[in-house]
Amino acid sequence: DAPPVVVGTFQMKDNSDGFRALLVWGDERISLVQQGVTVWVRDESLAGVQSSLFTELPASKDTAVDAPPPGSPEARQDFAQFVQMQILSAKVQFQFAKPEEIKEYAELRGALSKRTTPTRDSRGFRKLIMVATEAGKVAALHNGDGHTVWSRPFPRALAPQQLLQWQLFHDLTHAPRVAALHSGGSGSILTVLDAHTGAALEEIRLPGRVDKLVGIGTVSITEGVEQSVYLAVELSQNPVEAPRVTLLPDTPVAREFFVAQQRSLFFWTESAAAHTAPSTPEAPALQGYGFDGAAAQAALSGAPIHAVRTWSLAFSQPLLAVAARDPKEPTHSSVKVLGDRSIKYRYLNLNTLVVVTGMAPGVWVDPDEQDSIQATIHIVDSASGHVLHHQLQPYARGPAAAVITDNLAAVQLWDVSAARFALTSLELFDATPREFSVLDALFNPNATQPVTSFNPPPLEVIRASFFTRTPARSFGVTRTRAGITSKQLLARTIYDQVYAIDPRYIDPRRPKKTKLSAQEMEERLLPYQDTLPVNSLSFVTYDKQVLGLRGTVAAASRLESTSLIFNWGVDLQYTRISPAKGFDTLDDDFNYGLLLTALLVLSTASLLAHFYTKSTSLASKWK
């Protein structure tokens, strides 16, 4: 594309006139040309990230990449630097280091760091961050220092809006594959890319736009290859007409998988108009869809698949926020053991929606009528459309943000009476009467009854509200490998920072008293306070801002303690957090030399104490 040009003149050392030009290219590159020579080039396309995901780096060989052979001068130099770093680390830790030694220690840490190694590590910390930008670029960034591993341009009119996991290989020789989806009114294009090189491997064209993408699981297409399967949903302009669904990929294996799962596949859509005005039964705010036998027959015959509407919901107030559970988030336990050894069964239905309705932000209200302002929080089953629970929030209005993870839902609203943001947490439990027997759990497979969305159990909802000083535009959730570590809410604040909320602070069971019982202390409950504390160490973005913060993606490492976080806006930020501290790993700069010295000192002291005790005992017997 022809770039816009800003031309300037300057006087050179020989008093002749020179020129320099600033060029802005169509792919968001900015370059400075002086006297016909390119001085620098800056890629600003990463300021417009639309979608992101984590994927694996290539596997390492038998030896480390670029590692010097044992016994070589380079290997001896690396070992000497490592020993020097351990010595300096001990000096820094005990505050004996001079300023020049502190500087040398920082330089050695950077030189010996393996963060930028272009291969995966055993702890799962080194990853590729795939991003799709508004300028039409798909790029892979190394999370060690953010450098671009590869970049692939697309025409701006065909810029991908979404990245998807496509294929994973169990062996280490094949690169994972990702898909870049562009949705347009005249047609959509899905491009399959090699995650390690960016090479285009396949292009799938769809006849219409993709209004919603629904992941339905993974299927093994060959031994050691897992294929992700998606439903690309195209809604009709006529609300009565059924939406058209396209399988991605549209292969015989995917169609057989769809037929096998057809009775348990559901999705929902929301109306954009319902966010600004109340909805009606003729124009509902939410609609749910499923698949009947005709869809299964169409899939087997290779014909187009159509979904059928199964339910719809209309609300008397505009939609403020809708949040759904992540179907891929791991859940470690289905029960919660209380301090008195009783058990509560967590409501973990993956079809649970949190729907918030109320007065939209920016709508003027007469001060005399503010007592009538209220918002409503609905718990909805997206498979059946049942409203499982709803509660009124007096004096509350938008803007709103909502999130649900496991059986915990959190909703933030503006409290008109207090002129502050308030965060309401709801913990959902299955209130079906039952008796738990260890023998039944071990030996009776029919002891537990399946839960269905079409006959939902009674819910016990425990709720509490708190004022928050870190108001969020939206929320995310940390993720760990097995879901054992407690999840933290990631609040993308209005100040362009990300704040991690410890679930203990928003636990709705926090007792409203200062003196806790032994059972409450055993559960690690905190006394209730109406305002959530702000811990400066809980800011995922530290003391920085991610200007224009628009999104956050979390991924699990191979260690249960650690979650990987990538935030994007005009700026990009990556970090690792450990919600329950690093209980299964050592710090990168752990001082092994100091540990070895401590062990030697303790061993020597133990031997001396042994000989001293033995000689003292022998001397006392001769008396």
C-alpha cells in the first residue's frame, strides 16, 4: 500500500539541506528514511491485537540448543559464570554486595537466563503467544522477551478476527496447528497455520459469516492426533428461521462425532438490541438452540445442518452483562468440605449462565426516582432455558461486569446510593438431599445420580456484597493444569491494570463477626468487611499500565502452582502468577550454592556434635 508520508528538512554538517521522511505503511509499520537510507523501522500492528492464545514451542533435542560440548572452553566459562552468580546471589541476599557487584549479578542473571531459549521446557513456562491483529497480521511471540518468532500478513479486508486451537500431536516432532478465522458478510475463511513456522497448511472457505463459534470437543483422527471440532453458527436475519451450522472441519470423522454428541449439544445467542432496550417475547434477549434427529440425518448424509430453537428469554430491563462457564476449565473436586466435616455439593453444570439486567449506563434518572433503581442477577441454564435463581440488587445499575468459574459467580455493578462500585459474589450448591457413603462411592457405581439440565436440582445460593476499589471493565480467571490450585479472578480495571482477586476475600460465607470459631479458622475464612482490601502485590501488571487494555488470556503451565497470563491493548504484557504460591517449584534465581553451603555446615555440625557426645559419654563412664 502507498504509505502516508511526513517529510521534513534539516541542515547537515556541510551546511547543505537534507531531508527525512516518516512513512506509515498499510500493515502498521512506521519507518524513518533519511537521505534515502532507512534509519529505523517499528512495527505498530501489535497495538491492535484482536485475539490471542498460547501454544507450545518446538521440543528440544537430546542436548540443549546451542549448548557447548562438555569440557570445551565455552562450557568451562559457563560453569565459572554460574558459580560467580551463586556467590554474588549470596552477597546480595545478605546485603554484603557492593553496587558494582549488584550490577554484575543482574548482568549474569540475564546472560545465563534460559527464558528466550527457542524450545519448550520441562515446567511448561516457555510458550509461543499467537496474536491476530486488526492490521491483518498473525504473529507468534516468544513469551520470554516478547520478540517476534514469525509473522504472517493477510490482506486487511481478510484480517482474521479469531484464533483457534486446531490440531495437537502427541509426539514431539510435529508442530501444533492453529486456525485463523476471518468472518465476513460475503463469506468466511479459516486458514490453518503451522504454529512454529506460520506456514499456511490449509484454507477452508465458508459460504456465509460466522456469528458464533461453539467448541464441541476433540476427536482422534489418527493415532496420536487430536482434532478440535467447532460449530460455525450463522444466524438468519429472520428471527423465525433456524440458524445454519457448519462443522469445522467438515469431515466424515467430525460428522460422526457430531452425531454421537448431538443430543447433548446446545448453544445460545444474545440480541445486540437487548443491551439498549427491554426485550419482548417477539424479540427475546437470549435464545437457546439444540439439534434434533433431522440434524443428525443431515450430518450423516453430508447435507447442511440446521439448529432448532428450544427456548427464549425476554427481560423487562436491558441486558448489562452475560457470562458463561469455560467448558475447558478443569475442576478438581465436586464437593466442599466444611469445618464441621459436613459436605456441600458444588453446582458445576457447564451450561450455567450469569445474566445481569438493569438500567444501562448513561441513562439519566431524576434524583427523586433513584430509590426505584435496581438490577437483577439471573442464573440461567443455557441448555433448557430454566431460570434457576434470580435476585434483586437495589440501588444498582450499569456498567456491569460478570464472571463465573466452577460454582462461584461474581457480578460488579454501580451502587447509586453509595456512589461506588459493588461486587456481589454468589456460590452455587446442589441442595438435593443425599447421604454420602464412602463404601457406596468405592463399590456402588449407581450410588450417584446423573444431573440433567432438563430436570435441574434445587439450588442453594449463598451470596454477599462488597465495595471494591479496583472497578473492572471485565473479568478473567486464572487457569492451572488440574484445577487444584484455587482460581483467582482477574479484574481488568478501568485504570488499564489487571488485579488478581483472592477468592477468600469474596467468599460469601465470610462470617460477620471478628472472633472466629475453630471450624471457621480451619476453613481459612476471613471476618466480613464491607470493602475489599487492595494489596499492591496482587496487581498482575505491577505498577505499570497496559494502555487501552482490551483482553486477557490465561493458560496453564505443567506445574500446578503456576498460571501464565498475557494482557493486550496498545501495550502488551506477559507474566506468571502463582495463586497459592510456588509450592511445587523453586525460583529461577534460587541460590543452590547457599543451599549446598548450609547442608555442609549442618552436616559438619552434626558430626562434631556426635563425636562430642560420644567422647563425653565415654569420659563419664570412666569416672
